[in-house]
Amino acid sequence: MDTPEIARAMISPQTQSHMYGFDRNETHSSGTVAIPVHADAYTIIMEFYVVDVESPHNAILERPWLHMINAVPSTYHQLVRYPIPRGRTDIRGDQAMSRTIFIIARKKFV
């Protein structure tokens, strides 16, 4: 794992956790890390599993986070819409930026 020392220190070891990737291969997590997720009026500390696998995703947010902020995800529109005190707001996906980051990350593995 090519992780800077400061980031590695943030990883909390845990009991072995088995999970399956999108390619259906089994993998194990290195531990968990708690990171604040900011979404406009909300800041929620989320626990993420750390895995050393090649992936097109930086993070996968699961239902509990979406339910906490009453969000409605739309894969078709690539956004998450949720209510805020002054109406509603969106978190939009940036396909071009995502593609660029994926290409850069992929070069590190090759």
C-alpha cells in the first residue's frame, strides 16, 4: 500500500473483515478510518474500510449516511439531493474529474 505515514497512522486496525469487490473477488480490509464528510449544513463522521485494491471509486457511501441526511441518490443524474433548512441542495458527480483522477491513480498501479 503506497500510503503516507500520517494517513497510515489514522487507520485503526480491526478484526479481519471479508468483503467482495465488483469483480466478485474476495478481499480483506487493512482496518478502518473515521473521516468527517461535509455536505453543506451537515458534517457527519463516517467510518470507512481501507482496502488495498484497484478501484474506480474513491469511496463508497452506504445507506446509513444517506438516511442520516434524508438524501435521495440518483445514479442516472449522478447526484445526491437532500433537504437543508433553506430548501434543498445537490451534490453533483463530476465525470470528467473522476475520469482524470482514475487515470492518474491507475498509472500508479501499472
